[in-house]
Amino acid sequence: MDNTESFGARVGHCALWEKVKEGHVHLITNEDIQELFHAFDVYDPSEKISTSDLVRLCSVEGTYLTAEDIGEWIKDSDVDGTGEVGIMDVHRGITEGTAAFSLVKRALFGQEKEHKLSECSIHELLGWMHYEYDKKSKLWSLPETLFLFTAFIIGAVLHLNVWEAFKSSRAYQYALTYGDFALEWVVDRDTFWKWVYEGWLRNILRHHMVSFIREVDPDQDVLKTNPFPGRVLKTHQIIGAVRFRRWYAVGTACLSGNMWKDLYSQCPMHGELMPDDWYIFYHESYEVIQEQIQERAENFWLDDHTRFLDVQTFSYNAHQAMFTLDNLRLEFREAGYMIHRDGKRETFADSPYYNLWLAIPDLIFAVLLWNVFYGEMKELVPAAMNGLDGIKDYLKLWNVIDWIAIGFGFTTLSFWMVFVLKVSGELPEVLKPLPSNALDRAVFTNRSYLTSEGSPLSSLAQDFERQVAEIFRCAEEVAESHVVARRLIFVYLFILMLKFFKAFGSNDRLDIVIKTITGSAVDVAHFALAFALVFVCFAGSGMLLIGTTFEGYHTIPSALYFRWAENVEMDDIEGFEPWFQVLAYFWFFSYLSLMSILMINILVGLIFEAYGRIRSAAGEPETLLEQVGEAVENLKEPRRGLPRHAEWMTKQNAEYLIESASRWAKKQEHNVELSVTDGVRMIGQTRTNVNKLLVLSEQAIDVVNAMLRKFHSKRTESEGGDWLSMYGAAQHEIQQEAATKTEESDPLAASPARRRESSVVS
């Protein structure tokens, strides 16, 4: 007994079994087999051991081999059938034989298990409960996210009024762009004053119908021709006045070289910026406004220190019930020319909740968001009670996204309410003291606009300017809060998109999208690195090539954008010299062939490869409707569903848990992910087994030939005999010979008495 235990200990300490356990039979070396021979007290590398000695491995624990594996190992080692094997024979049997293939399959796919619906292991039960919880939580988050998204979109569309804001923006675009002198022709100070005379003044402050389209009869009453003082295109009522705000710099020393110090002693457009306001009141007559403009132009109001000029108009449209703050910015460049930016224009409703029904989508969104917050708190609090490890386990990707959605959602609501309080409370209070109604009545009463002498405006000038300045301050704050709310809404849509991705994980068909993105992420990231480097080279070369003449390529950011948009036409190239055109065409077509055709197709191929691999691995999963139907059926059968409290578990609950866990475990056996290394191992072992099958087939053919020869010889000896009985006798004889040979070469296939005899420990 002691000798047996010492043998088992020696065999158990062999390094061979760790490789057998992991299925790494290709890593087994002759030294490992030599260590096993040492356990059999065989130390001479040339000495052999009998196959009956290898049978003793069946009684040793920790070899991770079954009796069938050991039998196959012995067969593959003793090919000659001598009953004795050496180190090379045993090494060949464990690395190239049937046992090796079984070990590789077991390591990759696991031990096959018969799953019964009436039983399951604790690990299978826990695994299924985790799987069921994740799937159901993601499944029920889909309608929750859908309702949250719907309420959010409806509220955003109703409150932001994008279509109405677009119409107001288009009206100002028409009013500012067209005229006897177009805005696009403004390039310096002189052309700016010309545009103010012949464009802006006739479109924004149209006291009469004199314009670039229609001439009015001077004898006709101008107020009857256009009886709406301060109206932009007759619908947008200017509030108070139009403000021209000049931003001028204090000036600093230039960074020029020493030889230019005398010519450029100071750069007036550099340094801290200061504002200077000029108000044009729409109640004043056309002549008075022209005099003010002429005075500003002659006195060089836009001097060399001017960096920006903002033409600000705050108006109200009663048809749309919306305010518009238009800010046309003219930017003076250091190179001496001027550009205009008219994108800073904000339109917002005067009363977002003039009808209480408009608050319903906001309330639904707030309730749904609070429900998400409550559900996450129910998970976070127990996790936090488990300490730091519990919090780490809780903070998974989708939980983090849920908290981002919660925090960003409440932040968006908060900024929206700030805007509502400002536009509904603060702005009306600022507008109340403005005497616009009294001045409008004075215009209509006198049948003419106000002049500088003896007009009510002259006595209220300073106070009126102060009130208008306060209105512009409040309007800018309201517009800025509206801009912030719009940007938060813009970002929150992408956060809701991520929540949809979480919900997609509940269904295998929808989850293919997410798995395709994650499955191709590494390849796409490496491809993106190569693509970005090549793309930046083309964008940088484009900036160096045509950036001095083509606006889209004069900076790196614009060059990147325009190169991606491929916004270069023949008209942009034909103005250069022929040799330069050759370079430009080479640059364009090399980008087209390398980036637009080759690189993009590689990217598409990477994504399609990931999609095909993941789609084929998914098989035929159930559809979303089938999954929802199954979930609803489970809800209809509460006795078979998951119990709410452990103490109330019924027999039906227990059966449901065990059956579901068993089905899940059986399904998981087929979901095996193999790496390239695993595939190579399987291919190698398959090739070895195919070669072995070929050898066995040749042996089978030899047996058949031998049987036919015996049949032919018996038939020749007795011509009148029964052919069928002679064929049976020949077949029986051949089978007896094959059984005898197998019994001699396979100790495990011998009789029970011989197996017991061969397993006796010396």
C-alpha cells in the first residue's frame, strides 16, 4: 500500500499533467515523458516499459485522463503490438494520437455533460440568474429609453420651435444680404459705410419704400406707404433701437524686426478689447439717421484700433410669438480686409408655457428620469454597503452611462428652467419701462418721424439709451441661456443613443450592432491611426500647395475639413501656372485613389468581416418580438417566475429556476470562443487524426482482401458448398484473428481477469 502511494505521488508530481489539463499536448516534450518513466523506476532513456505498466495510471488521481484516454494512449504508443513502449513511442501517442485530440477538444469545448431539466449545479444557477438579470434589465430598459427619448424629442420640438426660428433667421438673412449694395461686397471701412447707406438702412429701417426694387412717389404719405415704424420686413418689430457696438483694442508694441520699428512702432489692433456703443432709434427720421451715419464715417469712428463691430437688432414677431436677437459681426483682419459673420442669431419663444399642455412632455420626461434615478439608487446603495469592491463591481459601462444620462438630464432641465425664468420673468420686467408705445403714437400723430429738434426723443435720449442698454444686456443673457439649453439638448441626444445601445444588448439580433462595433474596434483603431497619418499628410500638403489662394485650406482645421469634403474644383486650379497645375492634379488624384478608394474599402472590409463573424456566431437568435412575448408570458405566470422573496419560494418557482438554469447551461456549451491559436491546435490535431484514419482504412482494406482470399480458397476446395455459409465462416475466422490481435496489443480491451491481473502493483 505504501509502495502504491509512493508511485501515485511520483506520478502526480510530473509536469506532464498540467499540460494535459490545459490541452497543450503540443508543448509536451520528451523530458516530460522521461520524468513519467522515472515514476516507473525506469531511468535508462533506451529502456522500455510494458503497456500493462501504463494501465496503472488509471488508479492515479490528478492525471486528468479517463480510462478511455489511457487506452487510446496505449494503442497509439504500441503501434507494433509488441506490448512494450519507449519514451519516443509514449511521446508520439500523447501528442499525435486519438487521446491528444480528445484532450484538445476537452480543453477548448469543455467536458460534455448531459443536462437534465430536473437538476443543475449551483454555478449554473448563479450564472443563469446573472444572465437573466442582465438580459431582463436591458430588455425592460428598451421601452423606458424609448419613452424617455420620445418625451424628450417632443418637448424639444415644441419648445425650441426650430422651424419658426429658421423662418426668422431667413428673414434677417434676406434683410441684411440684399440691397443696392450687398453685404458680400463689404471688404473695408469705406465699403462698410456704403453698405450701411444703400443696404442696411433701406432694409432694416425702411421708413418708406425706397429700395433697390421699388421707387415711391415723394408726394405720397410715407406712413401710408409703410405705416410700421421699426419693422424688419413688416413683421419683426425692433425693440427700442439698433445697437452698433464697436470693440476696439488699446494697442501694444508690434513684434516686428528692429529694422521696421520706426514704421510699425505700435500695432493698434492688439491688446485688451473695450466696447463703444452707438444706438440708432427707429423713431428718428431718415434724414437724422443719415446725418448720424455721415458724422460717424467722417469722424473716423471705425479707426485703426477697431477689431470687431457688432450690429445688434432685438426684435419681436407677434405672429410667431418669438423674440430674435440678431448679431451681425464684422471682423477687421490684421491683413487690412474685413469679413462678416452672421451666424450668431438666436430666436426664442416669449412664453414657452403659454399653454399648460406644453408642460406635459417635460413632466413625463422628468418622471421617467426620476424613475431611472430611483432604479439606479436601488442598485447603488446595496453595492456601496459592500465597500469599495461592491462599488467597483457596480460601476460597469452601462451603469456609468445610466448615471451620465441621469446627471445630464437633470442638468438640461435645470438650464432650461433658468431660460424659462429669464424669458418669462426678468425680460418682461426690463421691457416695461421702455416708452416705445408713446413714441410710436407720436410718430402716427405727427404723420412723420421724429427729428432732433423739439422731439420727445431728445428729452429722453440719455434715459432711453440706458433703458435700451439694459434691454440688450438682458436679451443677451436670455439668448445665451437659450443657446446653452440647445447645446445641452444636442449632447443629450447622443447620451440617449448610448442608452439605446445598452437596450440593444437584451436581444442577440440587435446586439450584433454593438458586437460588430466592439469586435472591430481594435482593427479599426489601428487602421484609423494609419488613415489619420496619411490623411493629415494630404491635408497639410494641400494647405502648402493652395492654402495661400484657397480659403478652405488656409489653416490646418479648415484644410482637414475641406480635404475630407474633397471641396476642390477645376476652377480653383486652372488659375495657376501649368507646372503648378500638374502638382495640384497629382495631389488630387493620388488622394482620390489612395484614400477615397483603397483606404475606405479596407475600412469597409474590416467592418464587414467583423459583422460576418459575429452574425455567423449568433446563429438564429430569437427576434425582439419573440423575446418580448416570452417576457410577457413570464409575467402572466407569476407562480413560475422569479420569487420576490426567498421565504415565499414555491415548488413552481424552484422548478422554473432549475429548468431555466439547465437550459441556459446547455445553450452555453455551444457558445465557445476560439482564438487563432486554438484553431491552429484543432487543425493540427484533426490532420493527425485524419492521417490515422487513412492508416486504419488501409488496414481495413487488407482485412477485406484477406477475407476475400480465404473465401475464394474455400470455394475452390468445395465447389458444391453453400457460398453464404463459406462467406460467413471466412468472416468469422477473420474477426477471431482481429480480436486476438487487439487483445494482445490493448491491455484495457482484454478480459476482466487479465485487466485485474495487469493492474496489480508490484
